[in-house]
Amino acid sequence: MIHDVGFKRQASKRPSEMVTRRAALGGVLMAMMLAGCGDPDTSTSSAARKVDYPSVEPADFALLVKGASTFVLNVHTPDEGSIPGTDAAIPYDQLLRRAGELPDRSTAVAVYCRTGRMSAEAVPRLRELGFTRITELSGGMEAWQADGRRLTSVGEDSSSAGLRRPDETEALASF
């Protein structure tokens, strides 16, 4: 007589134990599948992507913009406007060749783009140029606007918007 050993082994387990093991295995497989999914271009929050630099929400970024010693950099291309107080607009893919337009390497840099994808690509380039104090706007200009903040229009002078106040204390100088 031939016996299916695998069948007997499973049949001897309690039904609740089998269900628990199947659920656990299903959970592990689902976690593995989800970890491999996702488009890095659409992920804009710092929780959704691992970063080794501060990525802050619009309220904290606004404090940085107000700081006199922070260089605010828009790296989005094409130009779709800027956050008031922006010091320069240099496309993320032109940072290395336009390095002469950037400040002293010890300056704190607050970088942003439209959604966060281009600014995430700009950070390694800024590091390559010697910048160490870099903060990114999580979610970019879209998050800025969703927070009820305005942008300057394309071609409008962002410094005339009145957000840069050199006399204010820098609340986020540690960035």
C-alpha cells in the first residue's frame, strides 16, 4: 500500500494552525511584493524614499526660505514658477556645469522642484560640488501650493515677493 506522506503530514495538523501559517506566509509574500513595487518617480515623501538629508514639509521649508543665510534653489525644468524668495533657478541636470552660479560651499541650501523627483536627483550633484547642508522640500511646489502657499509666476522676480527677511532669526539653522 502506497501512502502520500505529505498529505498525512498536513492532515495531522489542526485546521487553525494551517490557517495561521498560510496567513503568515501570505503576509510575508505580500510585504515582499509591495516592497518591490512602486515608481520612484512618483514617490515624493521622505517616508516613501530613503534619504540621507533632511526632507521637510512646506511650513519648515518656509522658515528656511526666510533665513538670510539659506540659498534657496529651484531645480525644476521647465520653469513652472518659483517659491517666493528663491535665489536661483538652475535645472537639476545643469548643476555641475553651472556651479559658478552657486554660493560658497559652506552655505545652507534649500532645494526644491515641482514634485520632489528632480530635487532628489539634485542632492547628490550638490554633494558632489561640496555642499553638505542641504534640505529638500518634500513634495515640491505641489506640496507648497497644497499647503495654501503661493508661487511666483514664470518670469516674475521671486525676491520681490517679500519672503526673504534678513533680520529674522533662523529657526532651522541646524539643517
